[in-house]
Amino acid sequence: MRIKQLLALIFITFLLFACNQQKIQTKPEWLTDPGDGAVGSCKTHVKGRHYQEELAVARARERLAARYGVEVSSVQTIKEKIVNDKAYVRSDKEILQTVNKTIVKAHVRETWIDKQYDEVWVWVYPVSN
């Protein structure tokens, strides 16, 4: 009987260890050191993963453009209304840019999804002409 209990305890310990290993995500190095590129992120988006990724790319491009002399100013207004357990969200975004004869082209070099926080991180890098 003791052997069965010991085997069951070892099995449960192994199972818990294996499950815990799946939850650990290693963050990519480019999150803290993007080099000449820029990083943008977006948490859960009301319209789904596609819009979440697009917003992360837009934020990264804004950062990259600001580095190359493009002045970027954006204001976003979000209005939320809840009626009988239904949520209605309206979002307006105004972006003002001042460009001094500077063209900044970029491509997405890598994307990483932080599953624990449902946050998409995007690394964009400038493209030379």
C-alpha cells in the first residue's frame, strides 16, 4: 500500500512540474533591446486578435517615426456604455503628424504573444531604400 502511495505522489509531483513548465515563457531579447528598431504592444482588443496586432504595429511604427524626426501626436477617446449586460464601445483616434521631408519605411521583424497577459508585442525595423 505504501508503494502505491509513493508512486502516486511521484506521479502527481511530476505532473505538476510538467504543467508548470508549460506556463513559463521566456521573453525575447528584442523587447528590452530593439537595436535600431522599435517595439510596440497591445493588450486584449475588443475586435479580436487581428486588430490587436494591427494596433501593436501602429504603435511601434509611431515610435520608430518619432526617432527619425516625424512628430507624432495621437489622442484616443474611448466611450463605453453598458445596458442590460451588453457593452457598447466607441473609439475615436486622432493622429497628427508633422513630417520634415523624411520617409521612414519599416517592416515587422518579429511578433511575440505574452499568453499570460494576452498582450501582443511587435518589433519593427527600418528598411533602407
